[in-house]
Amino acid sequence: MVETFYVHLEFASKSGGLAVNLPFLCTKCGVCCTLEDFLMAGEVNAKPEENPQIHAKLKALYDELGKLLEEGEAKYDHYTMHTPCPFLKDKVCSIYPIRPEGCRQFPNTPFGMQTQDCQPLNRFKKQLSALKKGRACKETYHFTDASQEPERFTEKQYQKCIAKLRQAGITEDELALFHRFNKKNKP
């Protein structure tokens, strides 16, 4: 099972329509893992008695942030915007199974889609634009595994999508995930 954010696109046409899933492939670059984003992402999904060390670290963090805020809002803002998430270790989330919902849903979050430094997200936006270009479609956003939506396209339509994605700069890893989300085994 692949867990990721994806957009389901449905295009109407005289020949019955086209529906594809465009998944977002996180490369774990850590760009989105700032303290500010962590603070906006919601609660850690674990009870204090289950993970006392994590909750102790959170308490210490909140105490430190409280002191910074007392020193001034500008200092607090600068610190939160320029400090990595305290749970980011070697570009990997050290609390991944219990990470906040906002982190889990990235990039489909208020802070996620505004991110400009994330190369995979920039490619995803470009790919989405290339698929939609000049065509009305219904788009729905999901975070789940690849088995949610059935494929609905002809081989010709599928190959046209692939061509547009290649022009938009899709990587081979992203293309493999696209195939998986659209139940294709081969390009």
C-alpha cells in the first residue's frame, strides 16, 4: 500500500470521459518540516502515557516558545519560520507513525500548497496544470492508498496524459507512482 496525497481528475467527453489519479511523490527533502509548519499541523497522535518522552519534548518546546513570545512577536516569528521541526532527524520524521494530521496530509494543507521551496510540489503543480490545461474537470483531493478510484480511460487517453506529464517534467519515480495509482504496470 502506498500512502500519499493525490488529486483525482475527472474530465467529461463525448466518448465517456477520462478519470486519472495524479499522486504527489514526497522525496523527503525536509523543506516543509519547519517548526512553524509543525505548530500549524495539529496535535501529535499519541497520548502522553504512550510516548512520555515525546510529550516531554513538546512541553519543553512550548515552554521555550512561550519565553520567546514574551521577548517579542518578531523574535518568535523569526525563530519558528527558520527553525526545523524538532522531530526532523537526518531529513526523516522521527515521529512518522504519530505525526500530526497536517503533516500526514501534506501538501493538501493550508501551509503545504503555499510552499515554494519544495521541488516535488512544484513539479506536481506543473503536472496538474499540464493535465488540466484548457479542459474543464472535476478535481477531488485525497490522502490514501492507490486503490481508491477505478481507472476510466482508453489507452490513447492514458498515453496522452503520460506525454503531458513528461512535458511537465515528471520524474521516473513519479511516473512509476502515477502508473501504480492508475493501475498500469507498464508505461
